[in-house]
Amino acid sequence: MPSTPERPRRIRVDPEGPLLVEGPVEVITDDGTLVVSRCFAVAVCTCRRSRAYPWCDTSHRRHEKPRGQRSPSPATDNEETPVPKEGE
């Protein structure tokens, strides 16, 4: 469900995985690139291991977790549309 003035955008934090954000979303990366996803929900990478950064590709799962830790939530498929920076 899209965000509205009455209902803010919802972000779910997974300590072992990505940020799950209700979409569509626009993400500005550290180099200033604007990336857009029109999906109803997206998984934003927080570990920076993703080959599809800023979107999570579950690369964080490849590393062994300490015993007793819960499994991360599955990633969401995303359509990404790079948008040129201002002045390009």
C-alpha cells in the first residue's frame, strides 16, 4: 500500500538482513546516483555485499551465522531504473 499523509511509509528492520521498505521507492546511493524501484516492497541492502546494490540479493546469507541466530527474511525481487544525476 503506498504511503499517504495519513499513513507513513513502513520500513521493517531485519538485524541479519536488509531493510524491507514498502514501495515504490527512490534510493540515492553514496555516489549520488538515484535508483528507482516501482515494486510494492523492496529489500534495501545494509551489508554492502550485494552485487545488485542498493537492492539486496541475499549475499549476506553466504556468511556463516553464529549458532542460535534466526534466519533472515527473504529478499524481494526489484525492478531497478537508474536515473541520471542532475546536470547529466
